[in-house]
Amino acid sequence: MVIHFKAGRFFSVTQGLRTRHRTATASPMKLLPFLVLISSLLDYGCTSASCNITCHKDARCEVQGGTTGCYCSQGYTGNGITFCYDDNECENATQPCGEHANCTNTVGSYFCMCAPGFKSSNGQQTFVPNDGTSCVENPKAKCELYKDCITEHINRTLAGISHLKTPLEMLQEINKNTLGPLLPVDVISYVEALSYSSLNTTHYALSDNEALCNTTINVLVNTVNNFLQKDKIMVWEALPVDNQRRSLTKLLHTAEQATLLMLQNFKKTTQLDVNASDIALKVFAFDSHHMKHIHPHVYTGGDYIKISPKKREESHPNGSVAVVFLRYSNIGSLLSSPKNHSSKDTSEQRQTVSSSVIAVAISSNPPTLYELEKITFTLKYAKTADKDIKCAFWNYSAETMNGNWATEGCELTHSNSTHISCKCNHLTHFAVLMSSGGSVGVTNYNILTRITQLGIIISLICLSMCIFTFWFFSEIQSTRTTIHKNLCCSLFLAELIFLIGINMNNNKLFCSITAGLLHYFLLAAFAWMCIEGIHLYLIVVGVIYNKGFLHKNFYVFGYVSPAVVVGISAALGYKYYGTTEVCWLSTKNNFIWSFIGPACLIILVNLLAFGVIIYKVFRHTAMLKPEVSCYENIRSCARGALALLFLLGATWIFGVLHVVQGSVVTAYLFTIFNAFQGMFIFIFLCVLSRKIQEEYYRLFKNVPCCFGCLR
């Protein structure tokens, strides 16, 4: 017979049981235990030692249920002799991995991985759910790197290691937890935990056992290496620039200072090398009696570093010296100026780290025992044509962990196409920088910030004057002034929200609401600009319409259509409203096109409408409707509408160009047009309008103090 089931598929060869009749000399009750034992062995199956059947390579000869046969191994289906096919458990079973997990078939088996936003209950990346493992929600995956979220996970991480008694135990725990894939919030949290465990060694009684100190240093280096491996660089790049640099600076600071603290436990002259995949460490520890004979230096990865202490004329007092050299292979890209980040660069040019980053730290007791005269280093670098090359150091504050590249105290002594030699008179982290134009430095950033603030205040005043003008003077009331009034109201609210809330990114909810309101009112301003183009087009081509009905439709298009766009955008990507840097739309997944797309469409529609208007005005003036009685009036209206189109359209064209190119020129053009567009609108629509000039003349003519000036 042939019986098919997953865990024991077989082709049985029926064996006749040859029995011989023997006279039973024993009592049947005495034979009962023996019969039960035989039955149990037959039921559970066993491998037959005398199997004469040739089985398939994925099967084995066994005795199951009293029958000897070839049985396909677990995960295979077949007759066991001629074929055993792999089972696809992922297709043959319904959710074999359970909810929130993905199944992957392998030859003879399968494994499960949790979906994004979830993690396995046993902490492993892959699992087979035969031990009760399931996927549970991972709260860290939902963290959008806002202050409250980061603080919560830092506290949780610190709580997870606070029960451990020694720095070594803490380091081992952090090392274990950072071996696998990390989320951006994990990077920040575990760097804080590493700093806590390593730089607070004075709180623990570190043993004088040098072997224990060696072990601790090795674990520290491997733990730091976990953060800086090539596959972790993308996680760092997902962090906002400020968080990224602050956490990276803290990691570098922790590595050198923790090593110096542990070297204080060495009582004799020691030289130690620790190498990992992306970091190399070399330390020297010696007393004052060996200072003349030890010259700390290191040659690693094609880079050479040497320190030279000041010469001392007096005899050396008793004391000790510790010197730490560190070399980081892959962090250059993280410390380079971001391509599109112009707000906080510390020079007028984009700076790229084109070498490894090296660090030197010295600790001596007493502090004056070993004073530095100079440090010389030669670094291998990747030369790029037409780039300014310089030696630089990472200048940071140990309190805030904010840093930037600087060149004071360092000079270039020699360079060729592959290496550069430098000399510096201080210690810290060093690298070769290449500078190129294209970024906006801190000086320009400060100027642009002041221009933005001043321009928006002036624009708010000018827009409020526009709104007053279009609302107060009854003689100028028309469809066109209604359009201008609503356009100015939309822009006024957008500018006010920008001024108050653009940088209020500490509160996630408030920042998202600010971004959503900005999105809505800017789209409303574009919608009313589009309405003006459509209105002029209807007049010029001679379409007869009901003014009341048209006004109602104008309000629907001007305020409802932007609400629809914002509503759909929020439904599809609400988490992209507000970023960790500003309260505006995120550029992730091209979400910014929920604003740029409608704006570009409106600009295109207006350009087409104005093309027809210009053609009709200059070629078919006879078709003008009585509402616009003269050629000059229609041309004046067209000029004003074109000015609006130019102001709103050019502003965001310069904005897109700045995102793409990132030059100083586009930054200034975008800032000026964006900040002062309210003032420009006031000039074009009010100051240069003859009708409005006449209305203001009549208004001020009745004011005694103003009449003399008007005359």
C-alpha cells in the first residue's frame, strides 16, 4: 500500500511475517510485556539495519508501523524510491508563518521573516514557527525621529542595561544588540547607551587585571565597529543631518575617551593593537621612565601617523602616559557636507572628506608630563580634478557634541596624486577635505534668514494693505477685485503660518498641522491665480455667463479644490507632513509633488489662457464685450494677471532649481521672490493701478493733514 502525508511519505514493501508454530511453554500473561514492547517499536518506527531497498537520496529506509520502506525526508513528497519532490510549504499551507510575516521556501524546508514594522518574538531575524515564535509589533519602526520618540527609546535602551554591574557586561550586551540590522532610532539609542556604559567607568570598580582591560577594549572596538560597518552607513544617512552628526561625534568621542580611561589600569609598558573590519585601534601605555625610548606612531591601511612631544630639560617626574590612535575607514561620507543641505555648512564651499578619518588622543598623569609639540600624518586620498585640497580637523564641543570641519593649526606639507602629508599643533580627528563650489555657507545662510524674516514682515504689511484696499473702496468692486482679495487673503495666511510655525518641529502634531495649512493656503493662492486667468479668458473670447453663478463656482474652485488635494495627500501620506528639520512637505517618496504638481498644472493652464488672451487682444479687439469698454483696460488687466503669474510661478521655479542645483544664486533668487512677493503684489495691483490711486486720492483729500502733501 502507499500512504501520502508530509512527515512520513513512503512506498512500503510488504514483508510477510514468517512464523513458526511453537508450543507455548510460558504463561500468556508473562508474554504480555514483551508483546507491548514489540508493538511500541513498530509504531514509532526505527531505521532498519538490514534494509535491502535502494532509496532516493532525499529518503531513508525505515520501519514505520511495522512496515519497512523508503520514506521521503521531512519537507519532501514522493514514493521514496524513484522521486522525492521538495514541498513548497509557503504555497501549500495557509499562512504557515502566521500573521505579519513573510514565508520563503527553501529546498526541504522554509523560513519566516517579519513584515516591516514587526519583529519576531524570539528576537531572531528568521524563524520557523514550530516553537511558538510569532511576529509582534515593533514600536521603534514607527518612530519618526522626533524628540519625544527618541527620548523614549533612549530611556528604554538605558533601562535594558542599567541592571548590569560592570562596563564589560554593558558593552557585551550592546555589542550583541547591534550585530544585526538597526533602525535609525537604534543608532541614536545605542550610541547613548555606549557613552553611558563606557564613559561612566569611574562609577564602577574596574579591576587592575590587565587581561580584563584588554578584553574590555576589544569588546569596545568591536561594538563601535558594529555601528560603522558599510551596511550600516545607509541607516546613518536616514538620520536628519543634525542627529546624524551629533550621534557620530558622540560615538567617536566615546571610543577614544573610554579607551584612555581603561588604559589607566595598565601598570607596565603596553602596546595593544585591535583591528576590526572598519576600525583600527593602536594604544601605547608607558611610564615616565620610558618616555625617551617610546615614540608613538602607527601605520595602518596606507595611512601613517606620528606624534612628537615637547622636549623637557628637567628630569621627568613619576607618572604615566597613554596614547590612543584610531582609524575609521567609512565615515567620511557622513562627515561631508550634504549635497542639498545649505543651512549649516561652515564654509562657503561644499566639503567632501576624501580620506579615512584618523584620531589621536593623549592622557598623562600629571597633565604636563607629556605635552604635544606637533602631530604629522600622511593619508591616502582619492584625488578629484579642480578641487581645493586641505588638511582639516573635526572641531566639536564635548558638551553639545556639535562639530564642524576647521583648518586652524593644520598645514599641508606635501601632496601627490595618492597621498597628502599634513602637520598640526593639536589633537582631535583629522582628514583630507576637498572643497568645491555649489553650497550655501553659514554666512550666506544667516543673510538669507534675515532676508526671509524681513521680507515676510514687509509682505504681511503689504498684503494687509491690499486686503483693506480691495474690501474698503466700493468704487473698484468687481469680479477681478474679488479674485485679488481672496488671493491676497490666502497668501497672507500662508506667510503668517510660515513665519510662526515653519521651524516649530519639536512637536510632531503641531508641525504636521502647520505643514498641512501651508500646503492648503499656498495651493489656494495658486487656485485664485488660475481663476484670474480663466476670468480674463472668458471676457476676451466673449463667453456669456451669469456673474452670480460664476462667483459661486470661483469660490468652490478656489477653496474646495485645494482642500481635496490636501485631503487626498494626507490620506495617502499623512506622515510626510512635517519633517525633522522644517514643518513643510517631505521630499521622501516624491511627496513634495503633491504641491509642485498642482502648481505646475495651474501655471501651464494660465500660460495657455494668456496666450489666447494676447492673441485676441492684439488681433481681434472688435470681439471685446461691453464689460471691458476699452482696449487699455483689458491690456491693463492682462498685465496685472501676467505679473501675478510671474511672481508666483517664478518663485517656485527658482525653488525647484535650488533643490536641483543648490547654488548661492538660486538660493538668493528663491528667498527674495518668496519673501517679498507680498510687497511685489501690492506694487503691481495697488500702487501701479490708476483707479486705486484715484480712490486713495479721494480718501486723503478730505484729511487736512494729507491734503497739502497731495497738492
